[in-house]
Amino acid sequence: MNCEPSVAIQPLSSSSFVQSVCAVMVTHHPDGGLVDRILRIAPQVAQTVIVDNGSSASCMEPIRKLTHTIPVYLILNRSNEGIASALNVGTRWAASEGFRWVLTLDQDTTVLPDMMDVLAEVVRFYPFPERLAVIGSNYRDKVNGTLFCEPTNRTDGFPGREMTSVLTSGSLISIDAFQKIGGFRDDFFIDCVDHEYCLRARARGFHVVLTSAPVMEHGIGHLTEHRLLWRKVHTSNHSPVRVYFTTRNILILAREYLAKEPRWIIESLLGQTKSILLVCLFERDRISKMKYALRGCIDGVLGRTGSLSQPIAGRNR
């Protein structure tokens, strides 16, 4: 695809862009640092929405107090409805309030002060703004400081790059595209929700972009480093349930998108296979996680989706 900027650049000032953005953060039993992370993003957007998935009243009390001082709107689900459902609720609320963009965030993501300035530049200079579905945020890993994606020096000066998929956290979602594509897939519940949305957007002719500059700090799971022969490897130490959802949902994506996105699907399948092997070698509760991975394989091959209603024998945390 030709990504050279067109002669007529979309007029967009940073101030007008901010007024069109609503941040949507999904929470589930957040830690004590959540208020500080909310305070980092709230001044950069016009509105912040917290969609909580069944946290205790004590967890939510600091957020309730925050709503009296800054523009934070709180939506409380009685139980854990999954990240996809919560994102859909928050995005539809933002759409009903007239916002054009939604910035989706995980509860443990720390944004940098220039995040929205960088995202505004991507929107401003992208040659096909009407076809933008998602702008993902490049980030540094909270544990080892590595960049998710090394910046590239483009001759046209565009501050981003085309991607097949980006993470949910830090994604700027076009509400117009969201309404045309459809919302996040509820039956995926948690893992691969972001990947499925991006693949579906691309299949319908929309584009996915990632910022060149890192604009947040983020971590996937509880990263630990290990030595495997002469190499250093990392494991995410997700719970058995997360191993189930990741395995199942990647296999479902393979069923649905192998013909459309073969390279991404093959790389994802290889990556998940490697992850499961590293679980066997280095992580705790490996027997339980292998049981969940096996069930994830079976359900993925059979196309079964939804929440995991029946726990598998063994530890589940």
C-alpha cells in the first residue's frame, strides 16, 4: 500500500483532537496505583470512563471519590463480563456522548505526558484518515524496558507504521469505524480481543497503525527471565485460565483468518506453541496450565467460544 501523505493534510489541532477523545479503561480488582494512572491520562482527553468488571466496593471507593474532582464517569458491572464486553459498553457510551475517538486502556498501563500529542500527529498526517480503524501505541516493557517495536526512519516523515494488529491497551479506536465494523467480540472474553478486532477491520478495508514513538509503559502478564541453553527467554506467568483463552482464541482466529492473514496467523501459532513449551520448562502450576491449554486446543479446533463456565480439575487462579 502507498503510504505517501496526500497534498491536502487533514486539518486538526491538538486542542480540537483532545475534545473528540474519550478514554475507556477496564478494571478488575485494580491495585492501589490506579488513581495515579487515571490522573496521568485524564488531563489529555475530554472524558475518562472506567468500566469495572465486578471489583469490590473498597477497590472502587478511591475512583468514586475521583469522579467528584475530574471528568471520570464510572460504569459498574456486577460481575466479570470480560474485557470485550466492557470495552463495548464504554465505547457505546462515548458514541452516545458524541465523541469521535476512544482510547482503550488496561488498568496497569502508565501513559506518558505526550501520548495524545503523538496520536494526534498520526491522525493528522495519515493519508487515508477516513479508513483508520485503530492507532496502536508503541510502548516500553515495564520490566525490562525494551520497546515493543523499534522506530523506523520514514522518508515521508509519517510518525507511525502499518500493522496487522496492535494491543488493546493504548489503542485509539475510531468510533465511526467501530460502528461499521461492529464491536469487540464478546465471546472471546479476554485474550485476542484486540487481534480479532484488528483482523476484522483489515478484512473490511480499514487500516491499523502503530505510533513510532513509545507513548506508554506496559507489561504483559508477570514477565520473568530465564536461561535456556545460551539464550535468555521470557515467560508471562499467566494464570491457567488465561492460558486457556489465549490458546483457544488463537486457534479460532486461525480457522477464520488463515487465508486472509497467513503470515500473522502462522507467526501467532508458532508464538503460542513456544509459549506453552516455556510454560512446561519454567513456570509454576505447569500441570494445571497444560490441562487448560489442552482444553483450549480442543475448544479452539471445534470453534467453541464464550466464558469458561466449568473449571478444569486442578488449581485455577
